[in-house]
Amino acid sequence: MTDSVGADPLGTAPTGYHPIMLAIEDHGVIGDLRTVALVGTDGSIDFACLPDFDSPAVFSALLTEEGAAAERSTFTVRPGSCTRTKQLYLPDSNVLMTRFLDADSVAEVVDLMDPEDDGTRPLVRTVRVVRGRQSFTVRCAPAFDWGRVRHSVELLEGVGAVFLPSDDSAGSGCLVLRTSAALRVADDPEATGPAVVAEIDLGAGEAADFLLTWHDEAPHRNDVDVLGEHEADRRRDAVLAYWQQWLARSTYAGRWREMVHRSALLLKLMVHRPTGALIAAPTAGLPEEIGGERNWDYRYAWLRDAAFTSYALMRLGFVEEGRAFLSWLEQRMAEADDESGLLPVYTVHGAPPPEEVELTHLSGYRGSRPVRIGNAAGSQRQLDTYGEVMDSVYIANKETPISYDLWTRVRGSLDWLDRNRHLPDQGLWESRGEPQFHTYSRVMVWVAFERALRLARQRGLPAPVEAWEKAAAEAYEEVQRDCWDGDLGTYTQFPGTDQVEAGLLILPLVKFSGPTDPRFLSTLQRIESDLVVDSLVQRYPPDGSDGLDGGEGTFNLCSFWYVEALTRSGRLDRARNVLEKAFTYANHVGLFAEELSASGEQLGNFPQALTHLGLISAAVNLDRALG
């Protein structure tokens, strides 16, 4: 849980409830397996894309600066008086509670999205007073299409309100807010359209419910039902049962059960259930450095991230998600172009990501511009993707033998890789600089063919074994010959540089190198010297060679890779110390963004799937090693 005193997390603003944009980390996440919403510790929904992860945002206040704009593009619940707030998840679930505490009252708002409602998929907010009496101002102020489309509001007496975008060509859909509370329209000349406001006063044991639903087409007013007296309660009970029953399938019972299970629940929220795709993160445009330019859109399915995520969930016993991802992956393989091969990233529906554009009307989180949507990484060559994908196929086959049709697609993908494996690429970290012969990519090329050979032999599947053996051997020798610098005593980021990078930590994880191989141990020592500070790990030195200006924070995933490398090399005390310290950088409900600033502030898109899957893998392996 967290405490908040109505001020910004850096303590620079006066106390009291007024528009102050929260830090990235001051949010919990709710979702329905199609999209998520970020709920702040002050009761504000500051970010949500509807109807899918990669749809345009209808709430995007997190990408604005403080001031009046912080009250636009939000859905807020503001108590009349409050000295502190606390936020927590209800047990073993993704149902979030935010509590408002005052000398004379205790109140709470319970937020959830319903993963089993395939229709309008409501976002449910219940405001309740536990002790004393409290007044609230509830304000729903959407801004369709990132605030680029204006809207109007129609009040439905005794039912709620309908928010109607004025630009039908934008495909924005519409929102319906149902509540028994009296609503009024509040105009703001600076906003893209009116908000609706409810002023409510509740005593102990009293509650008010608000259900916000998405509609592809505007419903007729007679088709909008009055909110039932116990509808929100029934949904809460059903959603709690859904998450608790899902988590009960976990096979993990180790030392760090709470952190591992919270990570599993978060990864499940990153699954787009209709398609089986797994997204990298549910946000866009959040900076890796305050005021910097590294502000990307992660609301898509990277094959690398999705393969890792699928593997992490399967390790905990959640095989259904792995099967769904393989089905989605098979479709991408079937559609792959003979010239370009697999793309590194897709939309949840399997299309290339949209063109990268800048939203110049948004000021950015704490003034960090540009805010980007779309992602140019979709046009990059990232050869390592084939290794991660093939590793996930190999692991999935241990649970359920893969189909012949999928094997046929795998062979086609490896044929493409064999023809193109000698080309430079942008690598794991998606450099915007010149392509290089990245060591990590060469290692993962070896992984792709090595895992395919194992699978073919274990199952007796037809395969061009000699060609794959030749490709694997050549990839292995290239790394040992070209990527090892004997004078420096380390593998390097790519041939010709003296820099190391944190991706080299995975060498023993993928069994390219033995964990006590002298070459790996000396590389680990160099990484510790150049990139590690205590438990925090940089990806690589930000010297501009990646084609971007400025710096970035330390990368949370790399801290957990570091734990695994320490574990496998037998340094268990150090591994446990690093893991426990890394856990302290999670936010109040156990979530991690992509990166950390020097002061421990969370940066980058939030929450990030890669970090949480790294946490799961590190905790499971260290727990096993400790016995």
C-alpha cells in the first residue's frame, strides 16, 4: 500500500486536493484482457485506450503537464477532505482499491474491468464510505483520439450520460456512463468537449456506482439500461472470483510468492485474449529520461517480448496463455513476406504497427516531448527475434506437442533466417543508429537453429538437419571469433567496439555459454564494472551510438538478468541481495516501469511486461538454487 498526502511525489507542491499530475509509479492497473486503465493513488484514471490496447486513448492526462490540463482527459473521484490515501489490490486479483483517509472519515473507491464481459466491457467504479461522512466530486472528462477529436454530451435522466465524438470518420466509438447519481454537464473551453460531474454525499455504509462502457456505435437512448441496484457488487464478486481462480493454477510456492504472483497477474493483463497477442506495455510516450526524446509507444506485440512472456507464464503453470500465443504466432509466420520475414512487432490484430507520429498538442509527462504513437521498430531488422520465438516454441512443445502445421511455419521462418543471418541488424535494443553485427543477435541466431534441431530430433520431425547444423555452428563460431575481444577479456556489444551491454548476461541463460566458462565470467566482471551500480543495471553506455541524443535510466529487466547470471555462476548470496534490493524499486502495488532514474523514480512505459517476466524467471531460478 502507499501513502499520499495530496501532493506530488517529489514533495514540491502544497498539500490539498487539486490538479497535480501524479508520478508514473503512483498508479495501479486494472484491465479486461483487451486493454487496461491506469488508476492513480488520488483516485484519478489518467490513462486508458479503448477498445483495445493499441486503440487511441480516451484518457491521456498522464501525458500532460500539471495545472488545469491535468483535470482534462481523466475520470476522477475527489473527496471533499483527505489527509492521505492508500492503494492496494484486493487479494490475489487485479481489482484495485484506493482509500481516502481523514480525521473524521474513511472512504474508498474500488475499480475493476470485467474480463468476462465480451459486450460493452464496463469499467466499474464504486465509491463507498466506511466511517463517518464524506462528500465527493466525480468528474468524467474523456478526450477521444488522444484529444484530437471533439465530442458532445447527452444526459439521460435517471440513467447517465453518452459521450459522442463529433468526427465519425475517426472511428472513435462512444462512451456511456451509467449511474444513479445526478449528473450535470461542465463545459471547459480549453477541453475537447464537456465533462459530466456528480456531487455526492455519503454516510457510513453508503455507496455510489459508476459504470463506463465502450460502444462501437452510439446506442439509442432507449437501449441504455438503468444501473441496477446491485449490478456493480455482482460484477465485483464475479471479477474477484475470476482472478482468484486463475491465480490458483500457479505452481509456484517459493520464497517470493507475493512478488511472483503479482507479476503473473500483471502479465495476464498484457494478454489480448481475442487474439492471443501479448503486448510490451499498455502505455505510450512515457519518457526514459525526463525532458528527453526517448518516448516510445509500447502498446503492441513484440515477438521477443511476447515469447519471453509466454515462457514466464508457462513456467508457473499457465499453459493456456502459451498455446494462445503460439496460435497467434503461427498466423504471423503464415503471413510473413518472403522478402522481409517476420516483423519484430505487430498490432494485437496482427498488422504492422502504424507509422510513428508525434502528438504535438500534448505537452508530455513532465514536459517530456515528443509524445509518440506508432512505432518505427516495425520496419527494423531484428534477427534475435527468431531465437526468442524458437525458444518459446521449444518450451511450449514440452507441455503440448506442437502441430505439424506450426512446424511447417517454423521451417519456413528458419529458411528465411538462414538466407539473412549474415546481415547486420538493429539488435535487441532497437538502435536508431546504423545496423551492426550485434553479439546478442548472433547468439540468438544460434539459439534459433539449436532449439529447432533439438525439437526435430526429439519428435522425429522432418527438417534440413545438415543446413541447420551448419547455420548453428557458424553462428556460434562467429560469436567466439568476432565478438570476443581477447585484449579486453570480454564479449563486446558488436565487433569493433570496446563496449559491453547487458544483453550479454543471457549467455548462460540460453545455454550458449556455461555459467562458469572463463569467457563469460570475465564478461560478467566487465559488465559489473561498466554497467552495474549496486542492484541497478544500464543496458549500454548512452554515448549516442544508438542514433539518439540524451541518456536514460537503468533498465529494470537487466537487474533481473543480472540476478540470473549471478545465480547460475554460483554467487547465491550476491544474487539474493540484488534480487531483494531490486524488489524495493517496485511501486506500492508491486509494479515496475521500464526504467529507473538515478533517484529511483520509475521511468518509461508502465507497467512493462519484460521486467515482470524477468522477475519471475530470476525468482524461480534463485529459489530453486537456494533449495
